[in-house]
Amino acid sequence: MHHSLLLSALSVSLGLFISTPVLAQAAAQGTFTAEKVCPANKRLTSDNPGNVETEIGVTYEIVGKNKDDATHYLIVVPESEVTDRRWVDIACGTAELTTGDGGSDGGSDTAVEMDSIENVLAASWQPAFCATDRGKTKVECQTQTADRPDATQFSIHGLWPDDLDNTSIFPCYCDNGRPVSCRRRLNTVTSLDISPAVRDRLDILMPGTQSGLHLHEWSKHGSCFEDFISGDDVGSDADEYYLDTMVVIEQLNASKVRDLFVSRLGQEITFAELQAVFNEEFGEGAGDRVVMNCQRVSGDNVISELWIGLDRQIDSNSSLADLILAAPTTANSTTRRSCQRGLVVAVE
């Protein structure tokens, strides 16, 4: 289901939660010479880190356009904050396209093959992670207590854009140029502009913020969130990405799935039991859209994470049940298979 799910060995990010294929971004290459001073945005018409503007007379590389009948080009503005890939209104200059308009190479408009990008929610059982050798080195694990929220609820590992209908598409690191395979590991940002209110909630729901997990997840996955949807809502900033992630993790923690885990602290849960609870809580078939991941810790098979397929765009009013049931089943979306039983680690 995604990079870690490596749908051909993982599962991973982007906010095209659309149940019908949409032309998300059209292929285009060429140059754009600015004739006006215009904002160069991270999102189509908003979100401009560094207040970047085009400079009259400067020629920029075109790497895409928002649709066949374009209103905006995606250009490269070197040394821009956060990302050098910026959207600019076509009225701000003159374009010379080599592909994307039937131009000099004889090409024609084609859609980038990322037309059905959904997301995978990676919900971690933090006590299991903290029991691993890697987890024990993290500050959030060294400070974990039995009465801290992450001892008895699911924590955010990530929300991963992924094409659940095509196991070869795992877009990652979208602020480093064109999206790359999630198998790669590129540089992580060293800071993020997150509002205090969002950060306060995130620290509780994503204890890994104490060791910089939010920086890694944004760089690898959040930078791709909603980049391939059509219209003015294309793209996301860190606040939106983590707010949408919290919308779904909070519903999971308010569900019978979390109740099952709490009732079985120190005991095993079978995958069949987990599927039954998902079906009861979120609707028949929901259990066919989740993967239960386990790993060996001190000789025990422990449940480490749940990977939950989601379709449709997420907002503050989204229903987790609707998002899950709209997604393809794991049988159709990933080669990853669930472990059949695992221990629920309790914090001692």
C-alpha cells in the first residue's frame, strides 16, 4: 500500500482522493519568459513561501502545467524557499513549449500517470515501536509513561500519498523537483512552519515530533500531499497536511478499533478479529482495506502498525468510514499481506 507498504513491497502519498480518474497535471516542458512581476506559488494560486515573484525578462524552465487547457505553468525558480517548483499564471509571460502542446518534438498533451492518487494512513502502536532496538534510542520512547496518551492510542506515523490502483506509483519528495520513488531517501527539511495550535495537537498525536519525525514525514510524503488534484486546491502546506492527518487518526482513536487494542494490552489480537471490528465500526468491507503489520521483538510477534487505505479528499468534515470504504481492497492495491496474529505491547 505504499513506500513502507511498498505496494510492490510497500504503501505510500498524495491527496488525489478521487474515486474517478481526473487529469491531475498535464505534461509540459519548455521555457517561460516573464513579462510581468507575478507571484510564483507552491499551490496553484496560494501558499508562497518566501514571497517569490517572477522577474521581468527572466526565462524559467517549464516542468508542467495544471491541465491540458492550461491556466498555470509549473516553473522552476532556483533557490526558492521550501520548493523551487512554483505555479505561475500563464498571463504573466510567454511560453515556448517543446512538449505539451504538439510543439517542436511532435508531442501532444498527456496526463501524468498519477490520476488516482489516494492515501495510506500509517497508524503506529507506539509502545511496540518503543520496544524495538531502534525505538529505544528515541527521546519520545525514553520519556514514555503508561499514563501518556500514546501508551493507549494510535500515533501518527504518516499519511502517505499512494496510487492504490497502481503498485508502481509511490510519489515522494515532491519539493526536490519531480516526484521520485519512495524507495529513495533524500534530504529532510530542518524546520517547518507549523502554527502553534497545530503543533500542540500534533505533539500528542505524533510523539515522534520529539525526534523530528514530522520533518521527515513532511519532506517525504507531505510535500506531495494534494499536488496532483485539479483546481485551486492543488498542493498543501504543513498545517493542512497535519490537520488532515489528525482528522483521520482522531476518528480511529475514537473507535472500537482502539478499544480492542486497549482491552488486549499484553495479549494477542488476530487479524480476523481486527477485520471484524473494522467492519463493525466503519462498515462491511472496511476490514478488507487494512493491513496489520507485525515485527519480532524479544522473541514475540508484536503488532507495530495498521496501514489503512483511504480514498477521496480529506477535510475537517471527512468521515473515516467513507474514506476507507471508497478505497480499493488491499487484495487489489498491494502485494503486502497482514500478519495473522500479534501481541499488543503495553507500557510497563
